[in-house]
Amino acid sequence: MNGLSLEKGCALLITDRASRFYFSSIDIDEGIMLVGEKKVYFTDARYFHAVKYKLAKMGIIPVLYTGLDCVEKCLKEMQIVSIGVDYTKTTLDFYEKIKMLSSDIFDATVAIKSLRQVKTEKEISLIKKACSITEKAFKVAISHLKEGVTEQEIRQILIKEYKKHGANGEAFDSVVAFSKNSAIPHHSTGKTKLKANSVVLIDTGCLYKGYSSDLTRTLYFGTPTKDFISNYNAVLSAHNKAKHQITDKTRVSDADSFAREELKRFGLDKYFTHSLGHGVGIEIHEAPTLSKLGKGILRENTVFTIEPGVYFNKKYGIRIEDTVYIRNGKVKSLFTLDKNLKIL
């Protein structure tokens, strides 16, 4: 059951959409899922009749949700006495309500995150497809870079290409940043027009059958300065060092340090203002977090990003990001795009 092992009489009560999708492979706006010796999906009349046969085919028991009384009835029938809850996803209001269902409620946050961190072969294949679509869209988008085009116009090309190739759309709001806007890691794509001799930073990804991709490339439109080229190569060196040193036994905090120490060699570590990366899957940001304060280790079939960056306020930023995974103890990129500086 998705690699889950629970003691007899225990079950997980899942409320958040992403984890419900993980345990059922069916995306439903609203619902509650009980995952134990059996799987039970509670959803209201708006969705129940549309999904009950799909759920049954997946070996999941569909139940029309009429209130917590029907959940309580199911718990008694299944002889569930201990309920695991993801404390980071369950609201305080809902927690207070489910306390009436059981006197034994435990924090299952770590167990669920750990389970979702290690991807199945099917999950990896879906993320690979999302990455493939992202590459195609990215290549089309940068072919439209010319003086006068706006950030938002490039973003719209990405969205159009995603849908053209079968994706559901963006995995997140794509960042297209020209010139000094690239110095803002989470710049809101806007109406800024591309001018000659400008940095172009594109951070984008798509959602394909419930799974995400994440890619960032920094390009130069015009003739780059020696300073920019030097800083770009430093970020690329940090990316490559992290990629080559990370293994299936690396602590996430150490993974971040690999890139940070490399940037320090170039005197740029103080300009690296975010963590090295994050897990990618059903959610664009999920466990693990590759940061100085991160906990845990990277394991076989973990999918995550490597995205070192440096940002010079009101000047420009550089970030190079791939979605990668660990296979046979080593990091493999899910993208084939060249990471050397592309000059347009």
C-alpha cells in the first residue's frame, strides 16, 4: 500500500488534496481519506457519483460524506483505535473535531513525507514526461526572445506550449525576468520589455497527470560582460559540484553546503540567498528541503532540484536549476538542456 506499514488498529486520516491524490491516484477537490488495512474515500455529493466507480476500480471504498458521523461509523467497523494525522496539513478546527473520534491521535507528518519522498517508477516516469514537455516549451519560448517582447508574452508562450504537448498547465507561476528583475528570486512576471544587453532568467515547469517539473535557465541577450560570465561560471561550477557529490546517503544540509562552499571559493556565497533545492512530485515544493537547516538524507529514487543562484540587487541574478533524481546512488538529471551560458 504505497510502501506504508501500519500496526493493526491504526490508520491515517488524510485531508490535504496532494496526499489524497498520492494514496488514490484520483484528484478530487474535496474529501477525506482513511488509509489503513483498507482505503476509504469520503467525498460529498458534488463529487461522489462522478468518482465512486473510479475509486472502486482502484480498490478504494467510496463513501458519501454526510459529516464526521459517517467517518466515525467506518472507524468502528474497521476497528480503528489509533489515527495518524499530518499536523502540517490539518487545520486546528478539524483536529478539534476528530479528537472526538479517537483518544489516540498521533503525528504522522514525518511518515507521510518520508513515504512521498521516495518515488515509484511510475511517478518518476510521469515527472520525466513533465520535464520533457518543459524542455520543448522552453526551446520554443526562447526562440521568441527579441527586443520589445515582454516577460508576460514569453510566459504565455510557455503556457500555450504546455497545453499543446498534453500538460495540464504550469506547475507554478512561471518566472520570466529581464535585466534587473532577475535579481529578485521570485519575481512576478510582468510587462517589462526586453532590451539589448540584458539578462534573461526563466524559471518554469509544467504539471503532467498530477506530477510537476521545475527548470531554471539564465541566458544573455546581447553581449555579456566579463563580470557576468565569471559569475555565471561560478554558479555552474556550484551546480555541478553538488550534482557530482550528492549520493543516496547525503544529508540534505550537506547537499546545500556542497554548492555553498563552491560559491565561497569565488567570493559569492553571500549572494546565494536561498536553499539549494527542494523535493518535486505531486507538489512543486515537497520533502526533502535541501537547506542548511534541513533534516534527513537523500535516498534512492528521491526527486529534487539543484538550483544554486546569486543575486546582485538592482543589477541581475543568475540561477541554474535542474530537476534530478538519485539512481544507483548517483544524481541523474531529468533534463537534457545544456547548462553552459547561452548567448542570444
